[in-house]
Amino acid sequence: MDVENFSINLTSEEPDRLIGFYRDVVGLPQHDGMGPGAFKAGAATLFVDGHSDTKGGAKEPHRVLINFKVNAVAAEQKRLEAAGAKFIRKEGKQEWGGVISTFTDPDGNYLQILEWKQ
């Protein structure tokens, strides 16, 4: 497979609430020309939208982990907490050398900020 682009489509019963979270709390820049629920996440795009079959919060929030690689987990975690993000794991050191903090969005999906320096 020769992949030209990568995106994640995250659906919600309340997409406007999630759009506000990813824009205002996480601080992802919106992807110009693709609608209010399209965000740039590095080289990928995160789409937030509604879906008629999506009801309630995430049933298995650990099934899909959305990772954001950052330069400084501690600083990003502090900024996110000040903006209202709720962390369920803080600066967990990994055996492979990385550091991960896990937080949730309003639907209960797990998001992770990841720091790894080779």
C-alpha cells in the first residue's frame, strides 16, 4: 500500500462539543478549507464529525489511542490541565525510553501526549 495521507475520523453524538475541545483545549489548528471539524495534527488530519450510529461516550476508550508526539510532555500536560483537560495517567516512563501522559476528551476517548528523544 502506498499511502499518500493519513487521517482519523472521530465521530460523536455531540460533534460540536468535541470540535470545541480539540480546537480550544488541545489547541490543534484547523485545517483550512475542510470545515470546522478538520484539524492538523502533524502530517495527519483529525476529522471530528457526527454519525447517526454513534451514541453516548466511548465504550472501550483504550481500544484506539490517539497519540500526539510533543517535545516536552510536562509543559504540554501543564498547559492542557490549565485549559481543562482531565488526565488519567501523568508522565509514565516507558521501558523503551519514552514518556506518556494520557487524558480524555469529552466523549471519553483516550488521547496521549508522547515525548521520545533518541
